Amino acid sequence: MTPAETAREERRGGIYAFAAYFLWGFMPLYFLLLAPIGPWEIVVWRILFSLAFCAVLLTVTRTWGKLFAILRDRRLVFWTIVAGLLIYVNWQVFLIGILTGHVIEGSLGYFINPIVTVLLGVIVLKERLRLAQWIAIGFAGLAVVVIIVAYGSFPWIALTLAASFGTYGLVKKQIGPRVDAISGLTLESLWLTPIALIQLVVVAATTGLVFGTQGVGHTVLVTLAGVVTAVPLLLFAAGARRAPLTVIGLLQFVAPILQFITGAWILHEPMPLERWIGFALVWVALVVLSVDSVVSSRRSRSISDVADLV
């Protein structure tokens, strides 16, 4: 591939990744349109319709063979089960946050996510941190303390989202390119189907099912949950294969920024001074982390160029 073709592919990758994060950023508005359906029922349909949509995609792209190849590898099956459980926790808490007026707190979770990823690298992968990364972690920790003490609320939604999605990313890293995006989401949805069916029975027996009772338009919107779930994931997978890691790292802030704007300015959730201070500390941490990532990437590229010359 020529340098011009490589640059063109990287630009396409950046566009795909931006589109994914843009869609994720406005996803709270879609789920709010599904009212009066509750978060426990929405997750059920999100799982079942994601599985159905992925089955259609596998058929259209003729990639069932890849799925069956994965099923023959016990290690990959195990990691896809773990990934499914983690994304279930993430989806459920995300929807509870949205539908109980905590969109801003949800955005905080995705702001914190890169820092959780760095911490997991230290704890699980035994990676060594640079000074700037330690500083970023310190600012993030201070932000959580400020929110708990000054704001008077434990940000369990934010921390659960950050922990679950950060660990999900770590699991996907263990799986690597051996599981493509469509097969991965298909298997994750498949393993969650028994949980979804049990949850469906519980919801039906307690609060009652809303799906199909609010008119054709509402029913279509709920049915689209599978498409809404799968499309950003597929765009992200296409972008991650093409765009440099530093570009992906910087673009990942698009989604929480849009979610924050949605919560603060569209839904008018409260943002007292204490909460602003907490968010400001997280944003300082992310600036430090991003600058360090860019500098480290350029330094590594320069060393590589020198090595090539030698």
C-alpha cells in the first residue's frame, strides 16, 4: 500500500470511528423515546433484536463459517461469554442511568473509562505507567472524592459503566482479531439470551410488558434497538482497523461530551458547582493523559524512523 493509500485509509478509519462515537453520544435520546418502557425490559429487547440483526448480517455477508470456527475454540468461547456478561452489566446500568435522570453521571463514566483502562493495564497486564499517567489517575481519583464528599452522592452509575466497559475492552484485547465484530456481537447476544428470557418473564410477571402496547410507531422504535446497538459497534470496528491508535484515543471523548451536553443542556439535569469541580478534575486528567499519549506516540515513531535509517 502506497503512503497516499495508507493516509486515505487512515482518514476513512477516523471518519468511521467518529461516526460510531457520534451515534453513541446521542444514544440516550433514542432510549428516552422508548418511554414508558423501563430499563429492564429495554435490555431484553436490545439483546434479542441484536441477535436477530446479527443473524441477518451473517447471512447477508455469508460469514456463518467464521462464527462456527470461533465456536470450535473453547478459549474464544469462554472470552465471548465473559464479554457478554460485561456488556450486559454495561447496557443495564447505562439504561437505568438514562431513564432515571442520570445521563450526566453516565457521561462521567465514559470520561473516566480511559483512566480505568490504564489502571487495568497496570493491575492485569503488569504494565508500567509513565509519570503523566500517574498524575492523570490522581486527578481522576480526586474528582471521585470531590463528587462523593462535596456533591454528596456516590457516582455508582459512572464507576460501574467505567469498570464494566474498561474490562470489556480488556477482554476484547485478549480475544484480538480472531473474533470479528459481527461474530463477537452475535455470540455475546447469544450467551445473554437465557438471561434476557428470564428477565422477560420477571418483567411480565411484575410490572407487565410495554412492548407492543403503545402503537405501531413505538413498537418499530423498540424493534430498532438491535440496529441501534450493532451499527456503532460495526463502524467502530471498521475505524479501529484503519485509524491510528492516537486518533481513536482522542475521538473516544466525542461520545461522553455529547452525552454531557444532552444531560445538561437538553434534559436540564442539575449541575451544581461541586459537580462542575468534579468534572473539571476529570477533564484535566484526560488532557494530561491525551497529551502524554500523543507525545509518547510521536517519540516512538521517531525512534522507529531512526532505527529504520540505521
